[in-house]
Amino acid sequence: MAPVRFYQVGSFAVGNRLVDRSERTVQSDAGRSNSLTSGHRACQGCGEALGARYALDAAMRATGGRLVAVNATGCLEVFSTPYPETSWQIAWLHSLFANAPAVATGVAAALRVKGRSDIRVVSQAGDGGAVDIGFGCLSGMFERNDDVLFICYDNEAYMNTGVQRSGATPPAARTATTEAVGPHPGNVFGQGKNLPEIAMAHRIPYVATATVADLHDLEDKVSRAMAVHGSRYLHILVPCPLGWGSASSDTVRVARLATQTGLFPVFEAERGRVVRVTPIRRLAPVEDYLRIQGRFRHLFDPEGAVAQPGVVAALQSMADATIARYGLLAGAEAEPRQGTGTGTEAAS
Amino acid sequence: MALCRPEVICAYPISPQTHIIEALSEFVKRGALAPCEFVNAESEFAAMSVAIGASAAGARAFTATASQGLLFMMEAVYNASGLGFPVVMTLANRAVGAPINIWNDHSDAMAARDAGWVQLFAQSVQEAADLHLQAFRLAEELSGPVMVCMDGFVLTHATERVDLPSQQAVDAFLPPYEPRQVLDPDAPYSIGAMVGPEAFEEVRYLAHARQLAAVERIAEIGSEFAEAFGRDSGGLVHSYRSADAEVVVVAMGSVLGTIKEVVDAQRAGGARIGALGVTSFRPFPLDAVRQALGGARRVVVLEKSVSVGFGGVLSTDVALALNGLAVPVSTVVAGLGGRPITESALRSVLEAAQGGRLEKLTFLDLKHELVARELERMAARRRSGPSAENMLRDLGIVGAGG
């Protein structure tokens, strides 16, 4: 008998019902911990809230609920804990903006002394708290190989304070401190830090990137990270509708385009070596990514034509370089045929 | 320190604190303090943050620093007290730059005056050791951090016979740390939430109330310590021959040793003079100070710090303690950046005080001519060159060639 075929038009997603129970997402499980529960004050379509919920619930499942989280100052902290409310249903500590990695180191050290090796530690921050102000503490934590998973929710600017540029802001992006004015509107080229690669340079056991466009992959990476000890780093791209000027309903779409253009590589590294990449399955030009975000609006004229072809070309060549560097097109599939319903198949 | 059974020690090296953490790291590495973790932090800011995390997870946490290190960690210093974590920190008192200077004064401790920490000042190496035992006891009872201040080099690098109590005696005095709030997956709390105007003032008031409670507990723990170990270390203040004194010198830290020598000498000459050592600078024991000084005709506050543009720091508190009494308070700023406070300089200050000739604010041993010459240079030329170098040249310490 011929295998049963399931056809999904225009999508690479496979519904939970179609995969083995053990492989289904944490969120599909009624026993999920709801670490970051509903009622918090994040904006509609917040990528960080989505990413944090999936990441923390996956970490809770991986540790059997034996988890402590440390949080840097930032959107995630502010929208989740306006006193006397809290959205955290896990043991959670916020100290300062710059010290989440060091506080987590202290928690891990205390747990070791107390003989509580069953309890694991996650530390989390936005890109400001990781790439910029918290960088010293993070590098120290990496270098000592302290037993902490550090998660950076990267929305590429200081969103909590009103969208100012960070060391993770991409070139040409408009922020409140890199306005779309002057001869080179938006953020300048040739600056910024690649924190996943810096983390890799510390030769820590595990470094991975993920986005909120592939939440199953995000959960897998959290699980893998929690299966090892020592310093681990997970960098999650989380679009911010407010700061990026994208529609609240486009958060997942924007994140997917970031990967499908090659601008944001999704990969895993162990001890400083890349061991797996997620290939681009449907290559898109960077223009598709830029057009749906207000922070790049100045690259186009009101009619929608490219107003800054040089800038768009420079961003495209950045994406091309990233694709080449990580081998993101190797093994990629051909574009699915339009409308014929042969996108993906799954044998039951 | 080692007798206090610390569980997490974290530090970043800075003179003159280094050999404290060197010794502790060795104890931990040898296993002498097990179970205890030593974390080599990448900065003082990280060191205090590690202590915060360790304390939040229920461990007895300790760090040590000085000077620039304290200022570098200051955000976390406030955070530790705001969150109510009983971290104990040794502060090896050192000047704060610029100009950079590694020697002793109290500028660093004064910068942390309002950070919500208890600040205890040791007069001797023995007292520094004793105060650490009391500091942990106090911190953990109150659920707030305590700083033990000991003069850099003068005490940190002194070789002195010290009576160390037995582990058994220390354990009887200092029970294991029982946190008020702990990060525990079985009873999850959110610690460190954002608090708006509707409750912030109340939260700060509770911190103030904790310090007021500390005034009583510091005295009581000091008495308990004296009973258990036979030494009068700790407490709020220590009077020295001041009961019938007309002039009383108030000071903190190791300089009290010199002051007592001068008091003895002048007493022998018939002068009615005494001293008051302030052990607890924060909380400041207004009543105890008023009681100790109320009978004096004149009070001289000798302090190793200066509130630039104002004068004394400790003096302000002492004057407040004497509010309403007709006791004039003079400030003598002394020993900045490690300048020796000599017996002869102290003698002349005290003689001036007894004769009513001491001014409201004096900089002890200040080279007035040198300063005047530099002020003149600065007035004459906008680019008059680096002041320190100019003055060192005037003193003949650097050559005229540069």
C-alpha cells in the first residue's frame, strides 16, 4: 500500500498531530509549565514574549521543573513583573541590567555548595543586556565555563527605553539614535557585534541561534543546551513590532524572512565549531525582508521603488556573505511549485 | 573570615585587598572551607553580582574590595541592600582617584554611605577579625548587607598577634544562614520586581527601619560577643577616657590607636581630654554619640575623608547628634591618600582645641604655601600644567627639566 501523503500548500510546517507524541512541541503538551504566563504587558505581537515563553517552558521540561531563572533589566523584566504582579510561575530573580550572567554564576555556585545539582540555572537578557552593557559579565561567565544557559533575546535595539541603537542593530536600520536623516540614513555600516561568534570564540560547550519563526527548533535547542553542563549560549532573534515598525501579525513572518534571506544564520556550534546549520529552504531577496519593516522605510520611495539601491545591495551582499560563510544553501530544496500542493510530505 | 563558614566567595583583586582573597582562595582550593566555592570574578561589579546570586540561592556570600573597586560595583552595592541580601564585604579602605592613589583614607566608605549597608569600622586587626563574625550574624538576622571597613595597609598589611576563636565557639555564636527568601523551584518567588511610586517610598522606609533596628542589634550582638569571647569588639561606639573630658576627639578606624597615645600623654600633663571611636558609621548611633559627647566642652572630629566643597562627612553626623547642645564641633581632615597622622600633628591640633583656637575646618599638615603657589599659577595661566606635577616640582621631588 502506498504511504499516506499529507500536502500543505506554501508551508514547511508539519502539524503536531502528524508527528510522534515524543516529538511534539512543549507548548502542545497540556502539562507545559506556562513559565511566563498570560496577563503580562508585552506589546501585541512581541517576539520576545513568544521566544521567552517557548524557551523557558522547554527548559522547564528538560529539567523536570528544577529551574531557576535570572533576568536582566529590559522589556522582558518590565512587562512581566510590574509590582505586585508577576507573570513568572518559576523561581525568578531580577537584579540589574548588566549583571544577569554574574548573578546566575552566583546562583549556580550556591546550588553546587548546597548539593542541589538537580536545579539548573537559566539567565536571560535582551541584546542590550548581552551584547553591550552585560558583555563583560557574560564573557566572564563564558570564560569560567559556569554552569548556566544564557539566552539573548535579540530585537536589535534598546526597545524598553524607546528604540535606541545597540551593538546588535543592523546597518541602515532607523532607531531613535540613528535616525533616517542625512547622507547615510539609519545605522552605519561596518559596526556591531556578532555575539554568537564571540561566544564560540570562548570555546564553550554549546552555542546556538534560533528565531521565533521555528519554535520547534527553538525548543529543541533549549533541550540540547540543558542536556550539557558548563556555559551555554542561545541567541534568539525576536522581532519587535514597535521598534521594527512591522505589523503585529507579521512577527513570525519577519523572523522567517530574516533566516530565508540569509541575514540571520540559524546554526549550532560545539566547543567553538559549527556542527549544524539550518539550510535556507526558500531563498528570498533581502528586499522582501526590508520592505515590511518601518525601520527600513527610508530605503524605499513612497511608490515602493528602491530609493537607496546602494544600501539595499550592500545589505544583500551581507546576506550573501553570511550564506556562504555558514553554507546555508547546501542541500537546499528547490522552490516548491506554485499551487500544485506538493510542498512537504510526511509519511505516517 | 574563614571561621564564618562562607559558602560562596567571589572577588576581583585590588590593592590593598588582595592578600585577603588570596588566602581565602587557597583555603577553598585546599578544601579547608568545604563546602565553599571561590569565584574569580572579572570585575568588582561581577563580584558583587555573584554574591547577590549566591545569597539569593541561600548561600552565605562574601566578597572584599577597596576604593575604585567599590565605586565600580556601586550599582550592585545598592542592589544587594535593596533586595535585602545579607552579603558581607570587607572594605580595605583606600583613597579614591583621581589622582590615583592606593593608600589609606575613608573616601571609598563615605561614597557608599547611603547605599543601605551597615558600615562597621575596625580599630585594629583583632577588631577586624571579630567584626566579621558579628557582621554575618547581624546581616543574616536583619537580611541586609554589612561592610566591615578596615584601613588599607595600616590594618590589612599589619602583622599583629590575633586571638582567633575556636570553630566550635564561632559556630555557637553564628548559626547557619536561614534566608528570608530563597530561589527555590518548589516555592517559586519573583524577586526584584519593578515598584512604582505607589509603594517605593514604603519599601525604602522598610530599609530605613532595618537600619534603625540594626542600631539596637549591633549593641546587643557586641555585648553577646564580649560575653562569648571576652573582648569588647563591635558595638556602636567606644569611649576612651572621655567621661570627664573637656575636649573629645571623634574618629573611626586605626587612627584611634594614635589618638589614644596622645590622649594618654596629654592626660599625664593634666589636660582633660578623651576620645570616642565610632564603630558603627551606618546606621549612625545618634543617641550613643550624644550620650558620649554631651558632657564635653568642645568636640574635634578627625576624619579621613572630605566632602569636597563642604568639609567633613562624619562631622555632619556628629554635629547632628549634638543638636541643641552648646558644644562646638571642629572638623580636622587628615590622612588623605595615606598621609601619616603623626602624634605631634595631633598634639598641636588638640592644644589648639583646648585653647579654643581650632578653626571650624582644618586640613591637617596641609602645605599651605604649596597650594597657594599652585593656585597662583592656575590663575595666571590657563594651561598651567598638571597640578600634581607642578607641586611635586616645587617640593623638589621631580626635576625641573620636565
